[in-house]
Amino acid sequence: MADRVHPRDSPPDSSELQMTSSQEAAVAPKALLPPPSEKPVPPPGTYVIQIPKDQVYRVPPPENARRYDQYTRRKHRQSRCCCCFCWLIGLIFILIVLLGIAAGVLYLVFRPKAPNYTIDSIAIRGINVTSLSSTAAISPEFDVTVRADNPNKKIGISYETDSSAEIFYNDVRLCNGALPAFFQPSNNVTVFETSLKGSGIELTSEDLKALLGAETKQEVPLTVRLRAPVKIKVGSVKTWKITVKVDCDVKVNDLTVKAKIVSKHCNYRVNLW
């Protein structure tokens, strides 16, 4: 019996072919994946450029370049404002120092002294307390004599217009008027008189009773308020208008023309502006 001979290049069995293809499919993906510890290899034809970190921070990306430009401009603007503000503060400080030095020199040269004001006399008309009723109105008149003393040797005082003079009793204004305008030289005492008038002044029954009691005791309290705009003259130079405010608490023994001042106390203050 003759032996059967198979050809050498005969195709393999179909089961072997299926096993080989499945094994290749399982092995192929694993062979293509790089090891997890290795860095990915760039595709051919590309380049990798490494940029230092400081350069990355200095150069913003294109989408943030506009915002970065606005921020830098704002920062420069703020620095300029701070610089201008410091210069302004410095100039103001220098001006204050110079003004202080000038004021000190003027004080040493002229030795300014405060003027003195007082009330010399008061003549009263139009008030008869005994014949008044609680519903009656009065129209008093006051002739007030004021004494102004300027003790300065090189400073004159110019009393301007728009002054005012008022007399009160228990916060009730009895009359008002104005002071004369005049110039007072240095080392001078000026005595002037001003007439003050009131019209239709109504006093309450309590004020009338208190006024009658004060006249009986010969101590009628009155408040004289003077407001005068003045200019200080030093040589040929005059200052701006300065308001002198004089408040005098005066007590008279009577409410007639022959009234005499029993006591008086005056104080004054100055508004430079």
C-alpha cells in the first residue's frame, strides 16, 4: 500500500488561521502603545521648543495682551498721580512754612496789640414800664457812646460800612442801628456815638414784670452787640475785611435819658475771613 504524501506548501488548517489572527489582534495594540514611563514621541517633521518660565510670564498670550496693556498703563498713571500728589503736599508745606516765617517777622517788627472796646454811656427813651400793659408795643430809642482804643504804634484801623449794633433784653431785641465809618490812626482813642431805634417791640407779661423789678433794684441788664468790618492798615498796605465782634453785658440804674451804667463787661473776637 503506497504512503500518501502531502505537499510541502499546503495551506494550514482553518482553525490554526483563526487562532493566529486573534492572537495577533490581541498582541498588536499592546505592541503599538508606548511604555507608560516614557514621554510621548512627537510625530516626524515637528520640533519641540523649550521656553524659560520667566519669559513665559513676561510675554502674555495674545488673548490677554490687551488686558495686560491696560493694566500696565493704569499702573503708570497711578504712579504719576502719586508723584504729583507728593509734589503738591511738599509745595503746600513749603508755603505754610514761608507764611509762618513772614508772620513771625511782621510780629517782631510791628508788635501788634489787640484794640479795646467799651461802652461809656447809654441814654434811653421810649420805655415807661409803669404805664405799659402786656398787650402794648414799645418803640425805644438808645443813644450809645462807644470808646475804641487802638494801642498799636504802627498799625491803623479802618472801620468800613455794613456794620451793625443791637441791644437786647432777655434775648428780645429792643433796637438796632449801624456804627459810623471812620479811620482810626495808631496810638489813638476814638469815642463815637450811635443812635439805635426799635419799632413795635412787644414784651410778654413775664418780661414786663422782670423789667419792672430790675428797674426797682436799679440794675437793668442789657446786652450790646456790635459787629464792624475793619481793615488793618500797615504803612500803605491794607488787609482784607476782618469782622470785629464786640459783646458787652451792661447794667443801668434806670430806663431814661439820665441812665447811668452800674456795671459793664465787654469781650470781643475777630473773624479773619
